[in-house]
Amino acid sequence: MELKNQTIITEFILLGFTMDVKINLGLFVLFLVIYIVTTVGNSLIILMVIINPKLHKPMYFFLCMLSILDLCYSSTVMPKLLTDLLSTEKTISLAACVIQCYCILLAEGCECQLLAVMAYDRYTAICRPLHYSILMRWSICYRLVSLVFICSFMLCIFPSIFNPLTICYNRINHFMCEMLAFIKLACDDLSSSETNIFSVSFITLLIPLMLILLSYGFIISTILKLRSAGRSKAFSTCTSHLAVVALYFGTVMLMYFGPSSMYSTDQEKYSSIFYVIVSPMLNPLIYSLNNREVKETFQKFFTNFIQSCAV
């Protein structure tokens, strides 16, 4: 994000949620608990995938990547938010604001595309099981993840370099430096910026979502042909992913495809809570509670840990 700054603004004020000290204290406790659960949950998912050879499969490799993304997502926003809730001066430097905005954009793009890759993995496992070991061999998995990060950078970060903004204001009506709130600080006409955001959002949100829905259309068609025992097992491997897709895409699309007038309201601020704060916390819970292999790994890990502590 290149800035053509005529007023030499070096820092911004994040308005946050409220100036009420008691409410901010309550929000601090709530968000601190969420951040702890997010950090512990995603770290455990990564640890379980690494230490358990049974989880050395493409599905869990992608789950591990999703947990890494969620950790980056949350850690980009939460420490600053927690600090601001206890502070009277909610300021952020220009460099920190731009970095935070870039990190959020990159994480958004990566997560959308990674969820599409995970849907393709489930499609291959259920609809083409005989070819799964070939289609999803490790070299392909590594290339898919690399492609996710490269495409996200090229789509979400690269265009902003060629679309500089002239910043006239330093008060951001948000708790973080989020793109839709940030462009409201510009002196320029926002129509071109909004068009660019809509175009990038179409590619990074709608196309992955359509691929996910297409994959699950084939998956459901295949599952319905299975016997009841195989059907329940196949459904169990997909419900977690569908729940995460619904939660994430639902809130992100509400923001980026809502009317432009919504950008100046508090609705954008509160909508972003779900995909930046709540979703990274729920993802490991959804996958661990609805996946037998992950649950067994957790149980074995904690049993061994308790036994080692007892000794």
C-alpha cells in the first residue's frame, strides 16, 4: 500500500468499540480468553499433526496450514486490540498500520483458497479414492500450498502497490487497520478503490466458494450412493470443513459484498470480529470435536502427559 501523504500523517487513532472503561475491561477479559483458546487450540492441532504419524496425511497437512494461518490472523490483531482496551491512547504508527493491513489481506486470501484446496482434497478422497495417492501425493500438496500463498500475494497485496492513496485523516473507525476502514481516510474519490476491492474480492472469495460448492456437489452425489456405514464415515470427514467454510465465508462476504454505504458504519467493525477473532478460535474446536483421529490423538497425548507428570 503506497501512500501519497500530503499532510505527513505518521500515526493513526483506532476508535475501537467504546470509551467506557468498564465495557472495555469486560471486552479485554473476553478477548483475552478467546486469544488464549485460539493460541492453545491451533498450537495443539499443529503439534498433534507433527507428532502423530497417523496424521501424516494430506487432509491433516492442510489442517495444519489452516491452524498456522489462524495463528497469524489472530496474532496480527489481538495483542494490539488487548493493549488498546486497557489504554486511553489507541494509536498505531503508519508502518504498523500498513503491515497489519497487509497481513490481514494476505491471511484472508490464503484462507479462502486453502479452504478450496481442502474441499478438493475431500472430493478426491471420496469421489476418486483409487487415484487419491497419485492426485494428492506430497509433491502436489506442497505445490498447492505454495500456489495458495503466491496467488494470495499477487491478488491481495500486489494491486495495492499500483493504487496509491492520498491520506487526509488519521482516525480509523475500527479496532484494527482493515482495508475497508482504511480507504475511508483517503482524500481521493473512493469509486475506483471500491471497484478494485470488489474485483479482487470476486476472485479471492466467490471463485473459491464456487469451487467448494462444486466439490461438495460431487461429494454428496457420491456419498448418497454408498451404504449407510460408509455414508456416515464420509459425512463425518466433511461436516467440519463445511462448518468452517460457512462461518468464514458468510461473515467475510457480508463485509466485502455489502453496499458501499455500509463501509462507514459500525456493522463492518462488528462483522470483522467473527472472521478475525471468533473463526480462528472455533476452527480447531470444530475439527477436533468432529474428527475421530484428532480426538484419539488428543486423548493419547494428554493421557501420556498426565502419566509423565504423575511419575
